[in-house]
Amino acid sequence: MSRARVLVLNSALGPLDYRVPHGMTVEPGSVVVAPLGPRQLLGVVWEADRMPSDAEVGDNRLRNLLGVMDVPPLAAPLRRLVEWTADYYLAPPAAVVRMALASTSALEGARLVVEYRATGVTPDRLTPQRAQALERIGDRQGLIRELATIADVSDAVIRGLVKIGAIEGVEVDIDSPFPRPDPTHAPPKLSDDQRAAAEVLAANVAAHAFAPTLLDGVTGSGKTEVYFEAVAEAICQGRQTLVLLPEIALTEPFLKRFHDRFGCEPVAWHSGLRSTQRRRAWRAIASGQALVTVGARSALFLPYANLGLIVVDEAHETSFKQEEGVHYHARDVAVMRGKFEACPVILASATPAIETRQQVEIGNYAELRLPARFGAAEMPTIEAIDLLQEKPDRGRWLAPSLVTAMEETLARGEQSLLFLNRRGYAPLTLCRTCGHRFQCPNCTAWMVEHRLTRRLACHHCGHVEPVPRVCPECSTEDSLVACGPGVERIADEVAALFPAARTAVVTSDTIWSPAKAAEFVGRMEAGDIDIVVGTQLVTKGYHFPNLTLVGVVDADLGLEGGDLRAAERTFQQIRQVSGRAGRGEKPGHVFIQTHSPKAQVMQALITGDATAFYEAETDARREAGAPPFGRYAAIVVSSEDQPAALETARLVGRSAPTVDGMEVYGPAPAPLAMLRGRHRYRLLVHARRALDVQDVIRDWLGGVEWAAKVRVTVDVDPYSFL
Ligand code: ADP
Ligand code: ZN
């Protein structure tokens, strides 16, 4: 091939053609360096017929490619995934391919260092120091400094040994290989239900074929143990596994469990990696050496050499939806990757998404059920506390019966968890004298008081200010009052009620790294914490046998705002957090504080009748033509210049095509009318399922022009309606 179509890593550009100079060979998937004006850009060679270019250039005007990176070409299944993702989510292919090439350092090829080792040649006459060095070094290998330390001699002694040929240098790769997990290290003895499910999953892995399966098991049923058997099978076959987790905070406990089962840790991939760790992981993934990778959603686009299994754990989690850049849903993309790679995909959840259930219903996904908790553990009892009947005292948020239950739990030496999905001290701060409310200067949002850091923070843009002593409006001193509770305020209430109890607040403010999560887990396991107050961060994954009481402080919170998934999300979240109670031998109890105990979702939680709830929700969705029965796409028009945003939004609205089976609502100011200083307008497209809504939107927006200061983003299958 003397001409190559290249997807350069610049989202503003389409694919470009280059000449392949003499002596250079490239193939589809090759990672190359291409010139662009005076600059050099990374790019990936693509099949020309799959990636049309609107800038066809004659052979004589092509510029030469500058180089090929020393990494394996992106394989065809990954190239198909990139195309599908770009097409489905209306994203530039370059933006998707960038996620595959997530370590620039890794692309620069192997990096070698020289290590030293004994040659076995013993010179006739040795100084005592040299003799000591050779003896202590034995058959070890390392840098000069390391060998000198081992031998307890100076660097010069080692160098002297090199000079006389007793020690030699060898080039080694700085990216040392990862240990190989051992499938026979500590296999559990599975229950009958577990074994039945594990056998099906392992057989799917052995079959090397696309097989999406919902692993639907109550919390504590052993879903992890079961899918580990499929992982074991993939390891035996020498094929790679990717396990996706919804939060990096869950990585640490996962690593530990994996280590217990397979004798070493898997490769971790998340945003917290240092560049050298990232490079090592990327190269091991691309070479096939890394057999098991666990990661956040960004691990999905990495260039696995030989993928044999994908697991999406806690598959219902909405954090799998990416809300910036390419707006993809990792659960859906994982299934597509499995399809292109021809490998099984396991979606594990105790509360599967309605979308996933529907795929089972219509026969696209298989389903395996684990109906009971493992071993002696029973499902917890669940009770509602009617806040209209049983009012907490003024300025308090915990009802007397919940407090009593906490008292009893404490007396038994067991642990409690209070769940409130609100970071900080109070969601709103105002001036008692003039009523001034603190609003973020960049967003349509109240500033949230954080007492731990003594600041007001915007949870949308991260803007922070010190808490002022005087009201900026009326200058009254010490007049600020907090309205409503956040976790920090609940922790204060707990401290007042149980001064001797040891309390921990668990939110993304306190657990912001895998190491912090590990520390929290350690303290819980050691019994150093009596009461946890936490946000959704504590609702999933954790397994604390001595945690027997869960209190949901405000079950109605998630129902406010009422987007289409509000009830489903409330059900999942409360069911997940309830699932933290009584996972060991001691029984668990859950109290749900609500103003509407009769609401369907509360009833479903109390009775544990998930089926009825899912059926009712599904019917309502079907009725409304909402997902998964119909489709939505959101178009958000934003600009720092408000009239410009509004004008473009109106223009987009006026240009909407008339298509059978599609309706367009808006434009309207977004609920978050300003975000990070940008004014926002939304249009919502609602379409019949069969309609190729992406094609329609592509044509539609392709015919509209807007100023450079205006941004138009499309969110296909939106989860956020703000
Ligand atoms: P889930 O993911 O379904 O909530 P887990 O996989 O976390 O459940 O299992 C819950 C607890 O039960 C864990 O501590 C796990 O190690 C234990 N467990 C599950 N199955 C087995 C088994 N077959 N043998 C030993 N322990 C098990
Ligand atoms: Zn803000």
C-alpha cells in the first residue's frame, strides 16, 4: 500500500490520506505519526472504504507518513467497535480512538534498561571485596546500585567486576510482566445454584462465541465467586478477561478478593494510575500478557490482544454512563465489544436495569439466577418509617425508632450504616436576616456547605469559597443557617446521640482514591468503626459481615425531579444499600425513612417483591414509549454568550425535520440553565425504537451552522435530564 487513510487524533478533523514512504509498511490498525501543517499528530491507519474522507487529495499532493509506532496494530474487532461507538453516539471517530491509545508513553515502544548479572567467569585473583560481591550476588540480576546494595560494596566494586568480565550487562524491558493468576490457587466450594450458573458461564468462555448473559443474583448470593469461575476458565485458555466496575473506590476490595482466589492481583486500569503504571498496563494488555484487567469504564476501549471474557459488575449502575466527551454507556458498549470480539459478556447485578431485563425478555440475553444468599446469611428485614407519623425532633433527621435500633446495634457490638445521597453539611445555606442564598457564580446551583473543609462548594463545577462570617448581602454577622441535611450534618447528629460511638463519613470527599477505600475497608473489618454515614459510594460492592443495620435517611430524595428512571434508580439504590446489611451470620435490619410509605417503590422495597415493581415500571415505560421501548436523544446547545446559545437553539429547533415516529421537544432552558459559566438550552428528541434516530440527527445538525463560541452536543440514550 503506498497510500493510507489515517484517522488522526484530532476530533475536529476527518480522516486524511497520506503517502506511505518507501521502506515503511503499514496495515489497517497501525499507529502512525502523520504531519499536519507544521505539527506531527498520532493517528491510526484505517480501511479506506470504511472511513470515507471528504478531503480526497491526488496522489501527487500527499504528504509522507513520518513513522510507525512499535505497538501491535489495533485489531479489526476494536476498529469495528470504534466505528460502532462513533456512529451510535454521534461522536468523532478520533475521539473514540483516542480512548484506545490511552497512554502516549506506551506507544513509544519498549524502553530498555541495562541490568547486570554474574557471567560465571571467576577471575584468578580477586580482592576480598570482589569475592564477597560475587558470592552475595549469586544469580541475582539488577541495576549496579541494586547489586552494590545486595553485596554491601560500593558501586565502583561492581563496575570493576564488569570491567574484568565477571559481571555483564543485559538489556531488559522496564515494563516488567504481570504475574499470571492461578486458576487453581483457591477455588471455592460452590453451592448447587452457584455451580450450575458457573458451569454455564465457563462453558460460554470455552465456546469462544458471543454470549451476553445477565447474572441476576440477590446481594450476597456470590455473584463474584460465580463469575470468577468463568475468569478461571479464560485464564486456563490463555485468553484475557476485562472486569468493569462502576467506581474506582471498588477496585481495592476487588483486587483483594481476586488475590485470595487467584494468588495475585489483576492489572488495574483507572484514572489514578501514574504514567509509568499506565504504560506498563497498556503494553501488557496490548501484548496479551495481562490476563485479567479490572477497571473503570475507560478500560473498555483498550487494545486487548486476545479478549475471551467481559464482566460488567453492578451492571445497573448509572455511573457506567459517560457524561462528558463521548457520551457512551459502558454497559452497552461492553456488549458490543463482546459481539465484535466473539466472546461472552456477563452483566452481574442484584437489581438489573429495565433495559437489561427487556433484552432478556426478548431473548437477546440469557439469564442465570442466584435466588438466595450464600451460606447462613438471610436477606435482611425491611421496614418503612413513616415520617409523617414519626417525626424527628426539630433540626434532627433520624426518627426515634431508627435511633433505638442504632442503640441496640451498638450495644450488640455490631455496625450500622446510615445512607443519604448528599455530600456536605447542608444542601442550601442562607442568611437568617435577609434570606440571601448562596449560589454558584458559574452554575444554576446552590453552594453546598462542607464543614469538614469549612467551605462552600458547587457540586457541578467544583467552585469553592470560604464560608463567610458576614452575609455578603446585608452584612449581618454570623447569620448564616444551614437548610436540610447532608451526610456531615447526619454525622453531627449521630455524634450528639452517641458520643462514644466511632463514626466515619464516606463520600467522594473522604474516599477519593483506591488507597483511601482500602483504609476504610480495613477499619471496618477491624471493627474500628461503629457507624458509617455515607452517600451512594457505600451502597455497593462492600461486604462487612458485622454490619447489621442500615438506615435510609431520606428515601424520597431520589424521586424528586422525577426523570424517567427516578423510581427505578431509587429502587436499585435502596435495595443495594439494604444489601449491605446482615451479609454474615447475623441477621440484618433495614429502616427506610419516607413521607410516602404507600408509594409503589417503597412497597416493593418492603415486601421484596421486585417482580411486581419491575412489571409496573416496564408497563409504564411501554405506555409512554420510553426506553427501552422508544428512544430519546438530548441535544444541548451551550455558550458563554447567552443570546448566541438561545439563537442557535432556536435555529436547531426550527430546522428539525418532520419524520414519522419522531417528535422534538424544546428548545427550553435546561434545568441546569447555567453550568461552568455556559448558558444551556435543551432539545429532546423522542423516537420510535425502529427509527434510525442517529441518521436523522446527523443530517439535521449537518445542515445547521453555528458560531464557534456555541457548542452543540448530542447525548444518545441520555441518563441525565439536567
Ligand atoms: P454478591 O456479589 O452476589 O453480592 P459476593 O460474591 O460478594 O456476593 O458473596 C458474598 C459473600 O459470600 C462473600 O464474602 C463471598 O466470599 C462469600 N461466598 C459466596 N459464595 C461462596 C462460596 N461458594 N464459598 C465461600 N464463600 C462464598
Ligand atoms: Zn458551579
